[in-house]
Amino acid sequence: MDGPQSRINVDLSNALPDISREMSSQLNAREQSLAAKNRSLSNENNQLENSNRQLRSENQGLKLDIRSLEQEMRARDNDAPSVPGYAAGNDKGQMIDDFF
């Protein structure tokens, strides 16, 4: 088989190793780029998880503070004198004008 077709087949056969190397090189570069991006995203995810844990802990502390304040307010209300016309828990004993 001589002629143009034969020459094309020979040219392609000679070019295949170069094409294969180039494709392999491009794939390796892409894999390295994706691996680096994956590491970066993994680090960012870890930071976000740590921040999330910290915020949950702070939130839990705030909830405990709120419960403590609510208990303190209830205790003050329970200790207030039960005098008609005075606001419960108001240590100045100001009269509630709305009812008079």
C-alpha cells in the first residue's frame, strides 16, 4: 500500500507516541490541579467545621445564660410583695397607673 494513505498511516503512527505523551502530561497537570483544589477545599471545610463547633458552644453558653436570667427573674417575681396596685418585682414600689 503505497501512496498518500500509506504516508498518512505512517505519519499517524509516528505521531501517536507524542500525542500520547502530551495527553498524559495534560492529564497529570489536571490531576495535580484538582488535588490541590481538593486540599484547599478540605482545609476550608475543616476551618468552617471548627467555626461551627465554636459557634454552637457559644450558643449553648448563651442559652445557659438566658435560662439563668429567666430563673433569676422568676425568683425576683416570686419574692416581690403581693400588694394590689404595685408591679411585681419592682423594688421601688411604683403604682401601676393603668389600673386606676
